[in-house]
Amino acid sequence: MILQRLRSEMKKENIDCYIIPTSDPHGSEYLHNHFKEREFITNFTGSAGTAVVTENQAFLWTDGRYFIQAESEIKESGFKLMKMGIEGTPTYIEWLSENLKSNDLVGLNGEYFMVKSYEKLKHTLEEKSIFIKDIDLIDNIWENRPELPNGKVYIHDFKFNGKSSLEKISLIRNKLNYYNANITVISSLDDIAWTLNIRGSDIKYCPFVYSYLIIEEESVVLFINKEKLEQKTYEYLNKICYIYEYDEIFNYLGKYNNKKFYIDKNKVSVKLFGSINNSNNFVYGNNITEDLKSIKNAVELENQKNAYIKDGVALTKFIYWLKNTVKLKKINEYDAALKLQEFRKQQKYYIEDSFETISAYGKNGAMMHYSANNENSLIIEERGFLLVDSGGQYLDGTTDITRTIVMGSLTEEEIEDFTYTLKSHFMLSTCKFLKGTSGRDLDILARYNLWKNNLDYKSGTGHGVGYFLNVHESPPSISPRSTEKSLEPGMIVTNEPGVYKEGKYGIRIENVYEIVEDTTVGNDVFYKFNVLSFAPIDIEAIDMKLLDNYEIAALNDYHKKVYEKISPSLNSDERKWLYNVTRELIR
């Protein structure tokens, strides 16, 4: 058993407790298989969680998106699930503080721990005289560990991004000057890709390349495996920056003396930060690039809109195919996901999916991030719902959309919950909000209709979406846990309320929206949401008696746009069907 082997390593090193986060050296959300240490130890395949192992106990902390999935996957691994955010469940740091003894030694790999979370852990444990040792105990026990990726890097053309790398670097330097800093170290892969207008294939679903970037007042330095650079790409990058091998950054950082660094503690690892000597000073804050890339420029917005129309065509064709084919032959969840990918691949500039498609039939829909494969997939029957959450990475944008598709007969409960979800979606999408409003302020709007009916969902309502970058992009967020960062024009966010009933079904309706300025009244500036994603919402699952007049108007207006934008790319049969399923509803 893997857990026993880890405990043997812990005993050799006198480690009383070992922590395995979900991370790589860059704090990425999605990981290359080489860095999936927490999955290796626990068998849990979700994208978020922390494992803690002691001599006699083993726990996995994860959030509400994964409770059902994690409970199932860790069953044989020796781990117990700790449900984050549930009353009475301590955080892993609280648990360590309450259960470890004075002078106990905690082990962790500082290459996978970001500075911010490490400092919080260290501060809490030091109060109890508990110590931390930076040590890697996983590599020795992971046989046949996947090799590091070696995909080629390519240039993201100006016609897609609308701003040169030199322009972006100039903006970053202006911010450095504002903070009176000399240097910034960028470790997050999406920020490096955005800054240099390059993309790669090191991480599935994310067009990134493992690298580090240093921006100084007069120079730029890139650290990357040079084997990944073909001649054209090398020549392009060589005009912008000095190029060193990936691992050389640690020694390179050690050469700086008496400089002022701008550092994002959430995006720099303990190992990387520790390479900078004590003669230097620091300014801390979110990556300068975060705000810059979250507000899309005019070229990016226009391209992103085109990407969503293409993506809507693929999804609409898929829904038509699914509803007709399920009557003729057996289709399982995995088959459906592959067919949807097939439709996406037909679209111009498609590169890959933006995340693993969630194709979840019936009870599997209650697992917010369920993943089907050919071995465990349910057959889709002519009843209930198929929840499909999917997206694509295109050269001209990143997409994310969810439809809960009616496969046949529905229960009264299913229809009611679908309608409450739709009401929640429209309450947020049709709102206007004052400049300076944060995502936390808006989150309650989406939950209002669900809370009225004693329903809730254990996740945020929406997240930012990158531009041919991460499908989850900070800082935009609509969630009870959102920061106070205000939502601004040019940001792109999702709106995805849902209902999830274990053992029964899941429902989610997700569209993506651009934040735009609406009107100015005196000194007050108001914003609103402009929809980008277009695909039919299943009207067979709606109880009209539960909808208010404004919600019926909003649905009809949306479906009119869906038909206008999607129908030109359909064949005649698909077009007739779309006309019917987007028809105007009258009470």
C-alpha cells in the first residue's frame, strides 16, 4: 500500500506528519501528470485538495464540488474525507495545530508550497512549537513516475492578442515603477504565456509551457527548457529576453543584491523565494499581470465573441445529435463526451478542450466535477437529465458552458429544480450593478431563488475566464469567498448556479458574460452583463408557472439571439429543430 511506503519514509526521516498539496512549482490549477502527487497518494482525481498523513491517520481535505467524488475514490486508499467549508470541519492547518504535539516535525516539499500558504502554516505551528522540514518524500516511492513534458512552444499571433509582448512588458514596468520596485519574478504559467504571447502544451487543457520569467528595469530573462524552442520561436523570444535553462533560475536569483523585488506570495514557491538572498527588499501584492490580462482588449473581446459562437455551434449540433441518437442506440456518458469533442474539433482554430468534459447522467450529475471513462460510464436512458459542462481552447479564445439536457420523461421535482436554477441564472444575468461592486456582493443574487426553496450549491457562482489561457482566471470571481476586487468592464465571467441532489441528479445552467458599462446617472456608473455564449436552454424542463414575466422575457430574448447566431452554421434539419426549441414562450 502506498500509504505504508510513505510512512516508512517518514519514519526514516523522523517526520511525524507529511503534507501533500495539489500543486506544481508554479501553483497551477491543472497539473501535468508528473506533479500529481496528491492523486498518487490518495487516488482522488479532483483538481483541489490537501492530503495530511501521520503515523496512524490520513486525511484528505477538499471542497464541496468534490465531496461525493472524493468519498468514492479514496475508499480503498486509507484516507478519511474532511469536508472543507462544512460547519465543524477544521481546516487542515487547524487540525495540525490541535492534534500534533510540541516538538513534532512536519514535512513538506517547498517546491510545491506557495509562500503565502506556507507562511500561514508556519506561523500557526510555531505557536505550538511544531517545526517544519522541507523534504521530498514522494519521489522515492513513486515508481514509473511520468516524465516531465517536452512539447514545443509556439507564438500566439498578434491578430489574436492585439498587443505585443513589448507593450505588455512596458505596462508591467510602469507598475513596477509605481511600486518603486526594480524586479518582479513571474512564476505562474498563464501570466508568462500572456506576457510573452507564447503558448505550449505542457499541461493538458492549458496552453502553457513550464517556465519562469524575471522582468527588470532594463532586461527580461526567461527560464525554459530550450529543447522546446524551435528556431522561429527562439528567434522571436531572443529579441525580447535573455534565455536560460529552466532550472538555472535558482542560482540566477541568488546573484541579486540590494534590489527591491515585487513578489506575489500566492504564486511563488517557498523554494523559489528562498533563492533570493536577505540583502534584498520586497513589495508584496498580486501579480501585476493578473489585473492587466483579466481586462481584455478590443481585439481579444472580438475574437472571444467569435470563439463562443463557434463553440455554441458545436454544442448545439451535439444536443441535436444526442436527442435523436439516444432513441436509436445505446450511448453512455463517455460516448457523449467524445462526440461533443468531435463537433468542437470541426471548428476553426480549435486546439484542445479547456478542461475534461463533465458528461454526467442521472445520479452522476450530483458530482459537480464528475469524470466519465469508458469503464464506469452510465448508459443514457430516455428519462432524466444529462449534465454536460464543457469548453474549448481556440487560438481566438477559451470557452466554458454547461447545459442540463432533457433525455426523456422528468419528475415534478426535476422540473421544479431546473426552473429554480433558471430563475437563479437570470436573476444574476439581468442585474445592473454599481461600479466598485465585487463578485461577493453579487453572489447572493444567484442564490436568492434557490435559498427561498431551501436549496443551495457548495461552490461559487462564477469565475473569470482567460483568453486562450486558463478556463479559471483570477481575479474575477462571483462567490461568497470572492475577494473585494471589483468587477470591471472587459472582464469575462461565468454564471453557473445549480442544484445537486446526491443519488438523484445534478442541474447546472452556465453561460459566460462580458462585463460592460450600462449607463451613468450623475456620479454613479452602472455596469451590466453581456452574454457571450449561445446554445439552447432546454424548455422541456421549465415550469412556466414558476417564472416571473421578466424571466420569460429574458429567456425569449436569449433564445432569439441563439437562433440568430447559431442557425446559419446548421444544416436544414438542425435549423428546423433549433427554431422549435428556441421558440417564443407565452404564459
